[in-house]
Amino acid sequence: MVVFFKILLVIFSLGLIAVVLLQRGKSAGLSGAISGGAEHLFGKQKARGLDLFLQRLTIGLAVGFFILALVVAYFVKG
């Protein structure tokens, strides 16, 4: 049982790394720093399509990773 959770934790961690690396940067360099303030002030359109999917997938994988990490820690300690 513990081995299964550890393998699942490794899969979630690799998936999380891959999804984060696939995402596009929100602001790049000095121009992003300048326009980032304007986007915050005037609002920005929400991410669409692939960006939205990657954001939701990142959140899901992160939540799963933290839950699995707690479960593995509980079983290893107990």
C-alpha cells in the first residue's frame, strides 16, 4: 500500500513539473513589469483555451501532490 502511494506521488510530482514548464510566462523582462501594473489596474482578459486548461490542471496536480505527500508521511511514520 505504501509503495503504491509513493509511486503515485512520484507520478504526480513529475506531472506537476511538466505542467508548470509547459505554461507560458505571464510577464517577461522590463516590459512585463511595466505592463503588469497596467493590467492589474485596468483588468485583463481571463486566460482561454490551453492556458486555462493548464492552470486548472496545475491546481489539481498540486492539491493531489500535497494530499499524497501527507498520506505517505502518515503511513511512513505510523
